[in-house]
Amino acid sequence: MQSLNDFSSSIQYNEQGLVPIIVQDNSTLEVLMLAYANKTSLELTKQTGYAHYFSRTRKKIWKKGEESGHVQRIIDIRIDCDEDTLLYLVEQSGVSCHTGHKTCFYRDIMGIEKEPVLIEPDTIYR
Amino acid sequence: MQSLNDFSSSIQYNEQGLVPIIVQDNSTLEVLMLAYANKTSLELTKQTGYAHYFSRTRKKIWKKGEESGHVQRIIDIRIDCDEDTLLYLVEQSGVSCHTGHKTCFYRDIMGIEKEPVLIEPDTIYR
């Protein structure tokens, strides 16, 4: 069995130094979102117990829910067989999507909404 | 409501022409794997009803299970809010991981195996 440090250092980051993170609700098992982490945001996630990511558009680390309060408490972190993707099992406060849906995957590929809006988006970011 | 074609054309492919696909078991809701698709493999997936991906290492389209028989029948395809990630809900034949585990995410980040080997890996690829 390898230690935590061994495994974190074996993560295969992509050319941008990022690893994709699948985020799943630990109780309902809904897939909530896909985000990206660099080494520092992964360290912050492990140290604080709350999900931190790297924004590819804003080019900075962000804590999920830092503005909305809709934080993600880490229950478990899984790593895949080829060590280039992580899975965060989280307890989601509020909703994960800026549209007010619980999950970012609220539409099917035909554009039909399969999940309800739980929180009015206007009230998420004050 | 947009048509299927509208939505497929709104997908934001990355610089390599790929979109990440989260694959989830439709009955157990386990997250099975992360893979990548280009336009052609997505079309093949929709046309055949079975998951096709683009291998970044082999630089070619592959049908999941083409050698092992462990195919993924598509139940639903979801698209996320910013249209740069897809979620396939599938019926998985056999196992999704080449290690013989049902899911590729069978270890936590400390290296501890959380899921059993269901099929001996040597017997998967004959």
C-alpha cells in the first residue's frame, strides 16, 4: 500500500498541469460537475477538506462556493486506474450549478431539462 | 427546446477536438470511468447506441468492449451547463476497468482498494 504522498505524486497532470475532477454527491450519487485541479488546489482540498479547483478561464484557484456558500465538503477522493483523473465524493451544500440546478448535467443531449431548478439563480450570487 | 443536432453542434470541443465523457452506471450510479470523444466517436455512439471513444494514446476511435465484450449500452446522454463535458448513463456489460474492477475509480488517494476485482484481468483480453 502506498502512502498518501506517494499517490498524490503519481498523478498524471496534463500539459497545462491540470487533472480533471469528477464530482459526485456522496449520498444521492448524482454526478454534479467536472472541474480541474492543479497541484496547489489539490493540496488545498486535502488540507481544508473542502473542494478547491483551478479555473481555466480565470486562470486562478477558487474554492467551490466561496461566493455562493455552496461549498463541497470532501468525503472521499478516488483515483482512476491510469492516475489521470480524480473522483471527489462530496457533501454538497445548496446546489453545484450556477443555474440553480443541483447538478450541472441537468439537460439531455436533445436539450430537454431532466432536473428541476432548486434555487433561483439570481439569489445565488449576491 | 433545441433539436438533437443543435445541441451536438453546440458542444465545446477542446484544442484537440475532444470532449471529456464521464461514464456512470445507470442502475448502480457508480462512476465507471472518464474517457474522451471526438465528433465522429460521438456520432457513432448516437448511431449505434453503444459507447465509442477516441483514444488519446492510440490516436484512434475505439468501441468500448470491442475486444473484451464489456460494452456500454447507452441509456441517456447528458450535457453540462457550459457544454464542454458529457455524461453517459450506461448499462455496463462485465466490468469497465481493464484491472477487472467494475469501476476505474477502485482506489482512494491513499492507494487503498475500495472495490473488489470482479473478473480476473488475464481473462478479459484473450
